[in-house]
Amino acid sequence: MPASNATSRFSDRVENYVRYRPAYPSAVLNLLQHDCGLTAASVIADIASGTGIFTRMLLENGNRVCGVEPNADMRHAGEEFLRDYPKFTSVVGTAEATTLADHSVDLVTAAQAAHWFDREKARREFIRICRPGGWTRTAWCRPGWGTGRALPCRWG
């Protein structure tokens, strides 16, 4: 599927995401703390942040979060949803080109989105933006909610 279609296909679904998408379980934060050393001081790039459902959980943990979202409609919904969080920054970008500075984040997250990424290009981008010792973490919805495994940003 062309990347432009993967991005634009969600424009007509924003209301449904806002209205019906469930929140992530709090156990996700426990996993991030245990597996990746997440603290309130950690800076996070939440890739494909959409309407901000997962991003809010990170912000409520006290984190500074850059929500990277390529779809304008989803991004605007997320900006509205998260407008009261001063540690939130909305970023126009993709997994493959976040526009974030080199070595600027401790953790890269992607909730319900990693299957849309060009894996090799996203991998290179995540390594570029992660500080030494940083991590990536994916999470996805399936029956009973499941989480992906932690992968250090130190491949190869």
C-alpha cells in the first residue's frame, strides 16, 4: 500500500477514533518502566500519535512527548485532545522522517501503527533520534490488549 494512502486513509475516521478507540491499559507503563527504564524525566517520541490516546498516558506519567503524526486531521484531533498538557509537542512527520533532532529522545513508541512503517527506514530514523541507550517500544490492540517486545535502539 503506498505510504500516502496509509496516511490519508484515516482522515475520514477521526471521529470514530475519538469516540470509540479504547485507552491502553496502565500495565503498559509498568512494562516501559521495567523494560526500558522509563521515568518521568524520559523524553518520548510517540510515532503516529493519531488522536493522542496513547500519548496522553505518557503525558500523565509526567513525560515530555513529541507526538509525530503525518495525517493532518488525526494530528489536529490529537492537538485538541492534548491541548492542556504543556509537555506535549505536536510534530508533522512520519516514522521514516520524524524531523526530530539527532539523539533527542530516550524512547520511541508506536501504538497501533508499526505495521504501516517502512521497517528499514523507520529503524534508521529511530536509531538517529534515540539517545545512546534509548529504546523503541511498539504496542498494539488484540483480544485482551497485547504489547510488543522492547527493542534497544542499538541494533547491529
